[in-house]
Amino acid sequence: MAQEIEHAQLPVRGISIHVAQVGKGELGTVVFLHGFPEIWYSWRHQMLAAAAAGYRAIAPDCRGYGLSDQPPEHEESSWAFDDLVADVLAILDAFSIPKAFVVGKDFGAVPAPVPFSFDTTMPEGFYIRRWGEPGRAEADFGRYDARRVVRTVYVLFSGAEVPIAKEGQEIMDLADMSTPLPAWFTEEDLDAYAELYEKSGFRYPLQMPYRSIHKMPNRLDAKFQVPVLMVMGEKDYCFRFPGFEAALRGGAMEGFMPDLKITFIPEGSHFVQEQLPEQVNELLLGFFRDHPVAAA
């Protein structure tokens, strides 16, 4: 019988953080960290596969997302990427877990391996520039309910082109209800996301990461002292970012990660873990098996 995902609220650094978890953890613990517009739910397939293989899977909603508390509004602008790290460490401490595998996606994979200067390399209508502008996305998103916003973002971000608005256009205008959802993303999945964003709203998710990018750690001398697996869908629109593909294929990543393996999935999109879960699960579980001491 498949194990069921359980839910808990943990007091973490002054607020309540929602954590989904499953599995007994005979072989160790895996922590899954989501990006935007994702939530713990985006790791559902990987959590169940990890639990079935003998691991304990833990996936929090980032503070301000989903069922986690909103930080006080007057404190939002002071939060930075280092706070995400501190939250994860506090969650592990709360569960008395000394060591774990960490699986991150999007801003959940901070620190970013290669710095980019979006302001100078991408046009004004680039979604990161638009969403980094206070009030712009709030007005754009505010025309629709949470379900429509999540639907539009999933449609746009599952494509191979970078979402860029033209003059007089907003990001939400780049897709409409006639554009179908990706085949792997069901109406029930959309309902699950919409329910969580109806609770959290988009105010803090816009703050972290889009209005905190300028505070991203610029640790060019940092090195991962552990083995790293990077899984990239080759249809991910991030390949269109200036310098991104060259960094992945040209060996620049190895400067940060001496023990790095990059696996490309030809049909994979930005949401490859939801789109092709069996392939991603096989890669992750193989990596865990190959490094049994990592979570012992």
C-alpha cells in the first residue's frame, strides 16, 4: 500500500511553516524545496517515490507561500535568500535530522551557480524585470482570481520561450483561457495550486524571489563539498537566458561543483519533475543509491 503524505505546522524563526512529509526514512531523509509558482505539491511524485524506496521525504511551503505564515508586511523587504537557508536548517533541527539530501528547484536551488545581470541583458518586458517592479504584477495578477493566475503562469512557463511582454502588454496577457494546460498538468492539479495561493496570495511570493534578486549572494569562490546532480529539461525556457546554456555545457559549473553530474532530458520543460516524474524519480533515486552516506 502506498504511503500517504502527512502535513504539519512547525514554529520556525517566528512564524508557522507548513511541511508535507512521507516515509519512514530507513535510508535517510530528502528535503524538497520548491520555486515559483510552485508549492510543496510540485514534489508530490518525487516524495512518494522516495518514500517507497526507503527515504523520508520532507517538502515545506516556503515562508509566505501556501499554508505557511506570511512574514509581517513591514519585515518583507528585509528578507533575503540567506533566510531561506536558515529556514531549512531550522526545519531539520525541529525534526532532529543531522544530515539530508537536498533537492531544489528554481529559487529553491539557491545559491545560483552562475550570476546573471538580467537588467542589462533582457528587455523591459522580461517577466523577472516586470515582477521585480513594485505594484506592477499586483495590478496584473489582480485582474484575475488565483486559479487563473496559476493557470496562465503554468502555460507560459512550460514553454520553450522566455515570457516577455510587448509594450502596452502585461505578462498575464501572453496567454488566455483558450490556451490548453500542459497535458501532464490536470485540472485537479490546478485546483490544488489555486487553493494554496488563495490562502497565501502573491504578495510575498513576488517579494521572494523577484524583488530580492539584487540581494542574491554573489559567492563566486563558493564550492559544493558534496556530490551534485543537476537535471535539466532541454525545452526549459531558461536555456534562452544569455549565457545559461554555455555555462551548463561549457564546464563553468564545475568551478562551483567539483563533483557534478548534469543530465539533460530532451523533452523536459521548466517543470520537468511534474512533466516527466518517472524519469526524474529514476535519476534522483539512482543518485541517492550511489551516495548512501550522504543522508546516513
